[in-house]
Amino acid sequence: MEALLILVFVLGYFLIALEHNLHIDKAASALITGTLCWAILVLGWHQAPAHLVDSFNEFVHGAGHGADHGALKVFFEHRLLHHMEEISSILFFLLGAMTIVELVDAHNGFSVITDRIKTRKKSRLIWIIGILTFFFSAALDNLTTSIVMISLLRKLIADKPTRWLFAGAVIISANAGGAWSPIGDVTTTMLWIGGQLTTPVIITNLILPSIVCMVVPLTIMSLRMKGEVERPKADDLDEMADPTTSGERNLIFAMGVSGLLFVPVFKTVTHLPPFMGMMLSLGVLWLTTEVLHRSKNDQQRKHLSVVGVLRKIDTASVMFFLGILLAVGALQEAGHLIASAEWLRTSLGDVYLINVAIGLLSAIVDNVPLVAASMGMYDIAAPGTMDAWQGYFVQDGIFWQFLAYCAGTGGSALIIGSAAGVAVMGLEKIDFVWYMKRMSLLAVAGYLSGAAVYWLMFG
């Protein structure tokens, strides 16, 4: 059973990694992998590891039932729903955030920022793009920010090779910016929702390494860049009448960003899960847009309402997260994650080396399951533990902090290593080999520089 479980998981990852070559959406592969892993776990119960049998016996004893087939069914339902509690919190959070950002974009709200960029000088423009991306990513998320910034680059740069270089800078900056914010990167969000990290620690301890991760590559790139960019010619589509007024754009932009920034505050004050704060922000913005556009015709309201925006949400990404987190949950139940944790501890023996390895691995394997696996491999240690090793795993411990940085920024080393990279690759049709030749070393230099800064701060 254990060997078959690992085989299915590896094959699933193989299909996910070769998504663009096979022309099979990774969401389909992830859903099949996740459900098959749980099916193998249930059907292979007679070969279950000792710790799972012990958990079943404890469950039966606590419930006061006999160890029959019915109890086995209830046990696995209980374990699955236990994982679904955490998974659904992440998925609803992402759905809310994606809807808010799409709503702002439908109102052309991001033009509030982008229309103010006037410079044509390459060395100056790349800093403007990088810094904007960095802070947008922290306030929104790296995936959404990369999409917004690519849209901006198409309005600012006509030459494709030059635009690709700027797009590479967007990937690095978006991942760096997302690492130090609880809502900036899905992996940091997972650690935040899971209770491994709290908002003040994420921001104060990770912002400096993240800045260095961005500054090092951008400095090298800006020194190499000469001349000015050529602006694209005006397109007839850009001259079409905008369905929103300047006041409406400014209002929705301000409310959207404020709503996203309100989520960590809501969690801190109420101690409710973050998706509740996100749903509150979405509800307020939804009500505002309904009132704001109530006098417009149906065609205009359709594109500016939440109902219309929901059709544009990347549901496939949500399904991907569901499938891959289900698969990781099955591996956790089978005990593979605990075994992997012990292997890393004995092989590397240092939390910094372990996290650096996880970060670089995230350039090959998606960082979401890597962080999910790490959360399953290492439990949050109780405060005041006497074990020096376990002391790294308390809430806000060194391991969780450095994991957020490494998993969030290490994926920049390859264009397929992060959600931001995959999005930019799809939008700009950037070649995998081109990125590896032109951007990978820059991304690794920034990643290792930021890691060194964190080690100097806390090592």
C-alpha cells in the first residue's frame, strides 16, 4: 500500500510538472492524484502502518464501537474531514481574494497606479516596476500582481525581448514581495492560517531578506540596461469608452486594497479564520458595487458586478490546490511525511539547510505541496520546550519563518517554479530555456542573498 501510494503521488507530480508539454491542465492531474491517494489508503487498510492502526484503535475506543467495517468507514471519513477543514479554509480565502482583485480589475482600478508611470529609461523603469510589483504582491498576492504587471508592461514596452526581461523581474519581485505578507503568497498564507506564524512576525522578520532578494537581481539588471524603451502605438481598443468613471475606479480600487489589508486585522481582533475576514470584505465590496451601478443598463452591470466577475475566476487553480492538498493529506496519514522529516533532519541536521533545500526544490516541484508537506512533517512544538531542536518549531519559530521566505522566493529560480512564473509564462509565452539562461542565476543570487541576510539576523 505504501509503495503504491508513493508511486501514484510521483506519477501525479510528473503529469503536473509536464502540464505544458502534455497539454493536460494540472488541476485534472491533481484531482485524480488526490482522490486516488485516499482511495489507496482506504482500500489498502490491511497493510496500513502501525501508527495509523493505533489511531484507528484509539478512535474506536473513544467512540465506544467495535472495530468493524462500519467503524473503519467512520474513521476514514473523520480523518478526511479533518483535513478538509483546513483545506476549505484556504480555498475559500483564495476564492474571496481572487474575486475582489478581479472586481477591481473589471473597474480598471489598477490604472490609478499604472497611468502615473511616465519614464522611458530602462534602468529607471525596471526599479519602478520591481518596487511596484514588490508592494503590490504583499498587499494583493504574487499571482494576481504578476498578471496586473504584465498588463502594465504591454502598455509600456513594445519590444518583446525587452519586455521579457522586465517580465522576469516581475516574477522575482512578485515572489519576494509575497513572502513577507500573510496574504502575499499562498504558502505564507497556509502557514499563517495553520497557526505556524503570526502577522507581526511575518512582516517584521521577513521584509528585509525579501527586499534583498529583490534588490540584488534588479541591481545587476539595471546596470546592464542601456537606453530607453519604445512605447507601443495606441490601440483602437484602448480608446474605447470606459464603462466606469474616475471616481468609481478610485473608490473600488481603494475599497478593494483596503478590504484585503483588513483581513489580517480582522483575524487578530476576532480570532476567527482569515477566510471570514475575506468574506466580509467581499460582501461589503459586493454591496457597494450593486448600489453604485444600480442605475446602469444590464449590459454594463453584468461586467461590473460580482456575479459577472465570478465567471472570470481561475477555478482551475482552486481545483489544483484542492487535489494537491488532498494528496499531501493522504501521505501525512500514511506516515510518509514524518519519515521524510526524520530523513531531512538526519541528513542535513540544520533547519537553515533544510529550508534552503526546500526552497530550491520548490523551483522544480510546486511550493504549495512542499509547504503542506512541511506542515505535516513537523508539528508546532509547545512553548518552553527544553529540546533545542524542537524549539525551532514553536509558533513563530525560526523554521516556520525561514520556510515562508524560502518556499516563497526559491521558486523564482525556474519559470515553472511559482504561480507567478507560470502565469507570466502563459501570458507572454516566455520560453523555459530562455528564462533559465537569462534569469535563473539572477533569481538564485537574490534568493541566497536574502537567505544569508536572514541567517545573519537570527542564525
